Amino acid sequence: MTNLVIELSKYLMLLIMVLYTGLNFYVLRKQDVRWQNRVCRKQVFLVFLLQFLGYLIIYLKTMEIRMLIFYGIQVLFFLIYFILFKTIYPQSSRVLLSNMVLLFSIGLMMLTRLDVDKAEKQFIIGMIAAAVTLVIPVIIKHMKALSKWAWLYAAVGIALLLLVWAVGDTNGGAQLRISIGGFALQPSEFVKLTFVFFTASMFQKGQSFGRIVVTTGIAAAHVLILVASTDLGSGLVYFLSFLFMLFVATRQPLYFFGGLGAGCGAAALAYKLFSHVRVRVAMWQNPFSDYEGKGYQMAQSLFAISSGSWFGLGFYQGVPTTIPLKENDFIFSAICEELGVIFAICLVLIYLGFILQMFWVSTWMDELFYKIVGFGLAVMVGVQVFLHIGGVTKMIPSTGITLPLISYGGSSVVSTMLIIGVIQGLHLMKQREVEEIEYAAAAQDEEDPEEDFEGRR
Amino acid sequence: MRQQRRTKKIQKRTLKAEGRSRKKVNREIVLVTYVFVGLFLIMIGYLGYFTYKESDTYRNNPYNSKRQQLFSDRYIRGSIVSSDGKTLAETKVDEDGKETRSYPYGSVFAHVVGYSTKGNTGIESIASSYLLNTHINPALQILYELKEQKTMGDTVKTTLNVKLQKAAYEALGDKKGAVVVLNPKTGAILAMVSKPDYNPNEINEIWDELVSEENKNSNLVNRATQGLYPPGSTFKILTLLEYIQENPGNYEDFSFDCDSVYEVGDYSIKCSKLVSHGEEDLITAFAKSCNGAFASIGQTLNFSSMYKLCEKFGFNEKLPTDLLSNASSFVLKDSISVWDVLQTSIGQGKTTITPLHNAMIAAAVANNGVMMKPYVLDTVESESGTVIKSFSPENYRTVMSKDEAAILQKYMRAVVTDGTGSKAEGDGYQVAGKTGSAEFATGKETHAWFVGYADVEDPEIVVSVLVEEGGSGGSAAAPIARAVFDAYYGEE
């Protein structure tokens, strides 16, 4: 009987995921907000269903009451969060909201299966972060001074990164964290936000050549400190995000391609200079050249993905625990192994929909500052997802980076939730503006109905 | 009212202007959006490609043992069949769901097919992940899973030939040793026998006895791939090749007067059974396997170049096969003693070789200088017979030129027509080869070797025979090779 439930759930979970992904794109069909909200309600239902099946299997496999309690608290929390968020921000983006909760809950499910202690820790941090996201949109909407603190952002960002570089814990060859009272913080995750805000405020004031040079210099300082701390993955995320932001702000493809060229040169130089870069490339080319050593995690990752194949071995049915760093840098492989590649492809599509939504919000913005903030954050998330998934599947050399909202890591979860909070804030700003215009347009229409109004959505 | 209207018009104009400038920047954002859509689609494409095309290779990697164990709980281990479709290993499930692995030919295929209950060996090991995988219709698979029924694993078809295997097995009889049969053109392993053997059907019952310290027979060792023996006179193939390469114009001018013992200082090299070969040229010295002549050739050779030649032929490295094998060894370096030179030139001394490797060398001669990778898995088929994967022959190395191979072919033919290998040939085909009688311990019979191929005109089959303490290669090993050739070319 247990087996039957587990086997059936395997295909049901896949079906839920496919349906959810379908809805995620279906929702883009119409601009009618009410209609969209109705579609999103279906998504929310699917999120709870997926979570239910996941924890049902976990319980059947472990028979631990602890799992049921954990599940119960999660359901309660998600319900409260949904209700609160919708009540406080009736005009928030529901798609973003349901995507955030889906990804976070998939992460928790996977972590519970891999290491329940870590899952609980992740959940607590996630709850706090989620609570913070309730106030972020208000701040974004009302604090008009946000675009005036460029130097503050730069100072905080560089100081934090320098701190890690100076006193950071060495973990797996990279200095990523600083420990404060038993908590390990990964500042590069938070500096993402200050970095984007810095760039946006700089370009808000103008795009003169001098300003571009100064901005680029400070951005380069961020990247160089990260590279010096051997946090190559974050370095790459910052670098690419900056290039894209520069491109959008200046509308000069030349800057973009020039930067890309310089980046390639720097990468070649790094390959020559640093042995850890060469190791990553060598293990990307052939993880079996040093199976017992440096290639082990890559090989295990590929074993996991290939053993899972299209349908997966079934949740809680594989052996993803053999992959080193399975909870963070390699969680995508664990998902492929147990939930299957089709599930994983759906996940990629959901992330794509997620960043498309963010790009879309940024196109609505009038002020360049908000536009670049939204755009820059979207690029950050997009590049990070690409590096993580590309890295664990041996498509590109592994850079050791987390999968936003799914991987274990408090800092990563908090920063991604903050990013989503910011985007919700932007969404809100626009929604109000749209309403005002609609209102004005409605008034206008009454007076001379033959005139057509462009700003109407 | 009019005033109001004007303000609205102005408002409208500003909004329009703003819309335009917004649109300009948005063009760049939209462009980047396309870039990301492209990147993510590539990622999805890659994931699909990886799963469709490459995942089997990784899944079947021997290091992936933890997950493969998992599969044996889900699938019934598939069958192993010979090239002509006869079952070599299959899993029988009784009414209670108990599985037994059965080997219909018993000990005949013991080492090459291997066993799967006490760890995996032989083909059971290298094909394990194919056997524990399934490619039946997915709908059917889901149905089986829901019924909690195990799914039948895929069938692995090998290159092994039952008739040749039986012939080699019977010809070797009770003696210890090994026989390897290859197709020289493809590297396909047609037969592989090692003795003493064991009955894989009883492996669990006889295990303790086999691995006990009193058992000195090493039944579990596959001598064909793991047994390291001095090559004896079969090594003269390489000595000869090196001599030809160093003296391309005048190697045929070689002559030697053999009086059964060749003396250099305090050392003496004796010919087998103390026969005097008298005045002889190179081809006769090779055909009669004159030790004195080859020891004297050895003294003229450049040994660092000889070392390179041997490495090119695959000494001192793992053979290109997934079967558990030992590397043959050739250890001479620049500064070597006279005695080492004399010994090494005639295949004695520190040189060791496996029967499989010796077969590959003979196969390279037969295949005009191209050494093929030996392989034993031919195809993987689903339960319904659809071919899922087929293995194709692969070149390993070109170890000599076509002309050099032609010379060796002529010389090896002379071994059978005018020399020590006459007993390797039967009716209806012509054999070329080389015998060897390798000394390994004083006071014991020599190990008997024969490596050779047939037919001379169009080589289709290579046989390598080693009989431990069998005596002379010509009389102990060559007839076993003949039995295999007979089976291949015979009517039945």
C-alpha cells in the first residue's frame, strides 16, 4: 500500500508541476487582473497539493511525527502569509507571490528529505525574511530618497565584501561567510541588493562618460574583492549583471561587448593565474580524471541526474545523499535524481517565467532608477539560476552557487526574498499609477469619447 | 471648465512623451529578455539532450554502484546471450518471487561471463547497469510499478561464440591455462577460456572453498586477462620487428650458425631441447625459434627504441578493455646488463604478458598493423528485442606499417609451414603464428604458448593459447589452437 502511494505520488507530483508551469505562462495571456488572480488561486492550490504529497511520502518513509508537525506549521505559515500579503497589498503581483512560495516550499521539501535539521533552520530564516517582505514594498513605494544614496550603497557593499575577504571562514576552498554568534552570514548575497541600488542611483543622475567610468570602477572593485575571496560564482553574477545594467542605462551595445571582451580576457588571466580555476575547468572537461578527489562531486552530480532520468527515481527513493553539497550548490542534481528531469525542466521554466515577470515590471517604470533596480535584480536572479543549473549538469564549468529560494542557505533565501519584495514594491508603484491614469482617462472619455488614450493599459 | 480641459491636454502630452522615452529604454530591456529566454531554452535543450543521449553512460559508470544497487530492487537482471542468441546467463523467478541466476553452460563460460551474487565479475560486471535497466514501453513500466511487479531488465548480446568457446574449453582439457579467440578485424572477443574454472551456478555453495587458503588453484582468476606469464618465444615477433625497423634495407642478409648453445662471455643461451639449427637465415631462425640467433640479434638492438616499440604495443599500461585485466610489463631501460639483453630478446627475463594481450599483438599483425580494442559486448536489447545500444569496433593504435605487418605475416606463416608451429594447422585453412615455451622456474616444465591466426589470405580469427607447465608450445599449445580453427572452419 505504501509503495502504491509512493509510486502514484511520483506521477502526481510531476503532473502538478507540469500544470503549475502551464498556468505560469497561461496567466500572461490576458491583462485582466481579476482573471489573473483567479488563475493564480489555482496555482496556490497546486502548491499546497505538491507539498501535501511530498510530506505524505516523507512521513510514510520515516514514520516520524516531527515531520507531520513541521508540515502542519508550514501549511499554517504559508496560509497566513498568503492572506496577509494579499490583504496588505491587494495590488501585488500574485504570480510572483505564488512562484516565491512554490520555489521555497520545493526547497523545504527537498531539504527535509536530505537533512531535516537544515530544513527547519531554513524555514525559520525564511519565515523571518518573509515577514520582512511584508514591509519592503511600502519602503520602496514611499522612500523617494532611495535613489540618492549611491555612495552609501557602495560604501556598505565594499565594506561588507572586504570584511569577508579579511576575516571570512574558509569553506570548501572559498571564503564566503563570516560567523557572528554561531550564525554564518554570506554578505555577498546581501551586497547584491546594494550593488544594484548603487548602479541604479549612479545612472539615475546621468550617463556622462565620467560617471560611467567611476561607476564601472566601483563595480569592478566589488567583483575583484569577490574573486580575491575565491567566490567566483558571485563574482560572475555581479560582473554580468553590471554589464547588462550598463547596457540598458547607456543604450550602448559597445559598452556591453567591450565589457564582455574584457571579462573574457580576465577569465583567461584567472585561468592562467589560479589553480582553482584550472581545476574547475579540468573537472568540467572530465570529472573522472580525478574521481576520488576534485572530480567526485561533479561525477556524483552526473550520476544523480542520469539515474533519475525523465521521471526520476521517485521522491525519497534515490540516494542523493552521495552528492557533496547536495543541500546547496548541487541541490538541482538531487531534484533531478528523485523528481526527474521533466520536473527539473518545469523548474527551469518557472524560473524563466519568474525573471520574465521581473523584467516586465521593470519595463513599466518611469524613472530610470526603478527601471534599473528591477532590471538589475532580475538579471542577478537569472544569471544565478543559469550558473547553478549549467554548472551541476556539466553544461558549463561549475562555479559553486546556490539555486535561489531552493538551496539551503539563510543568506541566499533572505536576499532572494528581499529582491522579490523590492519587485513587489515596484509593481505596486505602477499599479497605482495605472489606476490614476485609468481614472483620468475615464474622466477624459466622458468628456470627449472620440479621443483615444495611449497610456491606457 | 476650459482651463481644466487645457491642463488635461497638457497632462496627456507629458504622458505621451514619457511613454516614448520609456519605450526607448525598454527596447534594451526587451533585448536582454530575449537573451535570457534564449539561455534558458538552451539550458532546457541541454538537459533534454543529456538525458536522452548521455545519461546512460553516466548511469552505467561502475563508480555509480550505489544507485545501481537500487535498480536491482526494481528490475529483474536481464539475460546475457551469445552472438548466435544462445542464453549464457538468465534470471529465473520462482512463484515466491525468489530470483536465481542461472548459467546454462556451467563452467564453460565461467570467467568471461562471470557471476553476480558474490560481487560482479566478467560480463556480469561490465554490463551490470545495462542488465539492471529497462527500455520497455513506459506505460507498461508504470503499470508494473503500480502492481509492485519487477520489470524485466534489458538483454545484453555478446560477441561470444558458443561453438568456439566449447572447442577451446574441451581442447584445453584438465590443464591450467587460457585460450583467447579474437576477430582481428574488429577486436571482437569470440571466446575466452580460463582454467582451472568453477561452476557459476554453485558459486554461493563453493565460495568458501574457492577462496580458502588451502586452494592454490586460483579458480576465480581469469588467466586470459589477469594471468601474467613470460612470453617466451612468442616475444620474438617484437624482437624481429625491431630488428627489421633498425635494418630496413639489409635485415634479410642476417645469418647465424647455431650449435645449440650461444655463448657470450660467461653466459650461455641454449636452444630448446639442445637442438643445433646449423647455418640459418632470419626467416629460418624465426620459424625454428632459434634462441641463439635471436639473442645475437638482441645484442645489436637499440633498447631504448625497443622499449618504445613495446610501449606502443601496449606493454606497461592497462589494456583497452573493461574486463578486469593486468598490464603486461616490459621493464628494460637504457643501462641493462648483457644477460638481460640476451634473455629479453627471446622473451625470458622480466617481461610478462597476458594471453589477451598476446592475442592482440597477433591480431595486429593479421590486421595489417592496426590494433583493435578488444570488446565483448555487442548490443543491448530491450525485452521486446529492440536494439537500444550497439557497440562498434574501435581502432586502438596503428602499431606498425602495412609493409612491416606483411613481412611479419610471411615470417609467421613460415613458423607453421617450416617450423615449430606445424601442429596448429588442419584441413581447409592456412595458419600463421608463433610458438613459445617459456621458462619460469628451474626444474619445471615450460609454459606452452601459441599465438596465430587463420586464414593467411583473409584473417578472420586469432587464437592465443597458454598452457601452464604444458611443455613446448609446438606440441602442447598449437594443437589446442588447431581445435579452435577446426571448429571455426569445420562443417559443423
